[in-house]
Amino acid sequence: MDLETYRTDVLRTVRPEMGERDRLLLGALGLAGEAGEVADSLKKMLFHGHPLDTDAVRDELGDVMWYVMFLCDTLDFPLEDVLAANVAKRARRYPDGFSEERSRNRHPRE
């Protein structure tokens, strides 16, 4: 699926009368909640002896992506630009790949 098709589908399931403030609140709180559900699945596997339900984790990651796309649209950030900026940031931070030394001794905005 291409990102524009996904963005269109996300927006299809949003209340159109929501203002920017409510969109930002919904996006941030929804993203935190769905990320928490992913973390909770892993916590239960790692510390409570549950089997990992990979189908449920995949579904929750889909919900995380819904909120990411929703926030990108609300803030007028094309997701492609967000992804490209993240790649560039990691290239600056770890030009030769990850290293513990670079991780410990990097500038906070790097």
C-alpha cells in the first residue's frame, strides 16, 4: 500500500468537524495509548510468561501508524518527509552504524 492511499483511508475515519487542538490531542493521546498496548504485549511475554500474540502486536502497530499518519496530516508533515528527516538524523548520529561510544558521547540534538 502506498502512503497516500493510507493517508486517504486514515482521513476517511476522522470526524471532519474536529479542530486542530482536538486533532492534536487525539493524535498524541491515541499514539501514546496504542504504543502502550504494544509495550504491554511485550511486557506480558517477557515478565508474565504469556506467549507473544504477534497478530495482536501487528494490529496495535497498525493503530500506532494510524495515529502517526493522523498527526502528520494535522501538522501538514508529509510522512515521507518525516521518514527522510529521521534517516538523515540517524546518518548524522551514527555515520558508520550504531556504536555505544557514539550513543554515549553525542550532542543532545544530534
